[in-house]
Amino acid sequence: ITGHRAGGLHARTLELFDQRGIADRFVAEGQKAQAAGFAGVMFDLSDFPSRFPFTLGLWQIHVERILAGWVAELGVPIYRGAEVVGVTQTDSGVDVALGDGRSFHARYLVGCDGGRSAVRKLAGIAFPGTAPTTSNIIAEVEMTTIPEFGVHRTALGIHSFGRADYKIVDGKIVYADHGPIGVLVTEAQVAEGEPTLDDLRAALIAACGTDHGVHSPHSISRFTDATRQAANYRKGRVLVAGDAAHIHPPDGGQGLQTGVGDAVNLGWKLAHVLSGTSPAELLDTYHSERHPIAARVLRHTLASVALRKDDDRSKALRETMAGLLGMDEPRRSFAGMLSGLGIHYDLGVGHPLLGRRMPDLDLTNASGAVRVYDLLHSARPVLLNLAAPGSVNIAPWANRVQLVDATATGPWLLPVIGLVSTPSAVLIRPDGYVAWVGEGTDAGLVEALTAWFGPPA
């Protein structure tokens, strides 16, 4: 990618990586901070029940490098620089034409090709939303005079400056004394398309009264406050994920996190359909679960944009919101949303765990001590039996679902909602979300196993 783009990973994204055994790779290179916030209010997640109660400062370019290294270990082939120019669905799959004259046939095609997604357009998936009302230029440049680092608000909006290299010491950002400067500046007039260095100079003069002698851009791009979302995440055998499914302002750092959540939700479902263990209808749950999550992100980022400016009305509204978010319940609710720890899929009425992330409890089983997320490293579903060994029988699904007899220590504490009653068994999907909860009986277990992991063998 060009430039640094997204600046970090929120708690739930780190948990998703931990479920595959790779979270330590990111933590080793990042900077821990309490950086989830809304309306200028930063939320302290240190009291949230997670092994990652923080935001990890780590530029997207490094996130992608670490992920690419992991994918290479798995032996997954990647063909770079291949432009998709044609998509045709058939009864058996999708024919894909490439710009260099090559073509291939796939059973399913997932467009993860950004906000201007060729796959989405060629598949005919609508992308409704709101037009931009403001635009920003983001760049990594050299400057003759050094601006004041940090975030600044003016009547135009938000501007910020800082070295691309930094450390977090005692909760504060300490920038390197050399290297390129990262710039974010709000433009005086709404613009779209790829910006030039002259556009950046004009925006800096309008916002700061000087362009600080900006020169030698390492990267330069533009984003707006436009919000758009795919009308449907699936059209036959074509699906969309990440920015191809939703675009929105970067406020709150939600874009990368939502895209990772899409991929983890879709990946295991696609694998089960391709292996023949689940019917194709399982893929419809990808849209029904992930579309509402992104729709909420779009609403909150639009609200955040409305609070950016420093005029009297915006300032009064921001101060009002800050007062509300200083109360514990609103703080927990917003922090749960921004961190991803509060995500809840509507899987019906039942135990509070149903449809929520499984907490990463410490367990003891026949092999000794183990964490819940250790059981998910292979991306297979888990039936965690916390009652007497042998009290749950899932023999018809034994080749698809891991049955683990164990005892759990510690309280069952969930982000946002608090303590919940201890279940007798829990069915955990490969994405770490709870599909069924046993409360002393196996009522509903067969139905849940069939719905998510196919009919009994």
C-alpha cells in the first residue's frame, strides 16, 4: 500500500488474531495505548475483560506485512498486480477475466478490492450512501519548517502533524527527531480524486496560514466523509468484504477493524460450504450479521464528523457528548463498540453469551491448562463441555466439531454487560462467537449444530 494509512489495531481485532495464534507478532512491533475515543473523549479499556484492553499503535503497512508473512507460511498462493476486468457468474461458479488476458474459474469470488471495488461493480452490487461534505488530504512529506505536532481544531475542521516514527511513553506520544512528517489537513473546499502537492500546499495555507515549505511527498492521498455500503454483501457466488462493502470517514479507526471482522466472519463459512459440510445458504448469514455492524460504524463516523469543527455550536455539542461519555454506562457502551468487544450478532433469544464473543477463559482439561482461544487456532468449531465428561454427545458432528471436556476458572465477565451466569456447555464458532449455550440441558444443541455446521453425518 501507499503510505501508512490506518494507524493501529483495536482490542477485538487483536483477539481475532489471537484466535489464530498470531497476536504476539503484532504486539511485539506495536505501541500499546488507550486510544479508542469519540467526540474527543478517550476511553480507558483497562477494566475491560480482555487480554488486549488497549489499542495497539501499528501502521497498516506493518499490519499487512505481518499478515502476508503468516499467509506465506500457510502456503497460500498470491498473484499480485492482476487487474479484474470481467466477472461472469455460472451455475458452477464465477469466470474471472484479468487485464493481462488471463482468466480463471472459481466456485466463489470475494471482492476485497477497496472502495472503488471492480468486483462489486462488475457483479452489479449497488453501493448507496451519502455524498461527501468535507475532504481531507493525508500525506507523508518533508517540510522546511516544523509545525506544532499533535491534533488541532479550527473552523475548517481537524488538522494534525507528527513524525511517522514515534513511541508511546507513559501514555504520551513521543515523536522521533528526524524522518518524514505525517500530515492530515482538512481542505477549504470539498474535492475528490487523487490530490497533488499543490492541493496539499493550498490546504495547508487555508488551514494554517503557511504550507511549512512542504516538499518531497513520500505519499499523498485524499479521503472524504462520504459513507456508502453495499446493498447486499452477497450476490449469488460473488461476495464483498472490507472497503469493497463499506466506506466511511476514518474517525475512530474503524475501517481496518471492520474489514478484518468481515474476513473472519466469512472465511470459515466459505470453507464449510466449499468442503460440502454446510449448504450454500450459510453464506447468507454473512450479510445478515455483518451488514448491521458496518451500518452502525457508518452512523457513528458521520456523527463524529459533525463534531470535528471548532465553531461554537460544534464545541457545545462536543462538550455535551463529553459529559455524557464521562458516565460509566455510556462509556462502556461506546468503548465496546469502538474496540469491537461489544459486537453482538442477533442469534435469537437466550443466554447473554449467545451471539457474543467467547471470553478467553483459562481452562483445565485432560491435557492440563489451556486457554479458550488456544482451542481455536485450527479454525475449527468447539463444543466446550463444562459439565461432567460425557454429558454431551455430538457424535454425528465429531469430524467437524471439537468436543472439549474442561473446567473453567474465574468469573464469566463480558465487556459492556458484565457478569453472566456460568453455562454448562458452549458451542463456539471458528470466529470465536457463541452459537449455542447449554444451561443444564442440551436443548437446542442439535438445531444449532445443524444450522451452523451442516446436517448430522
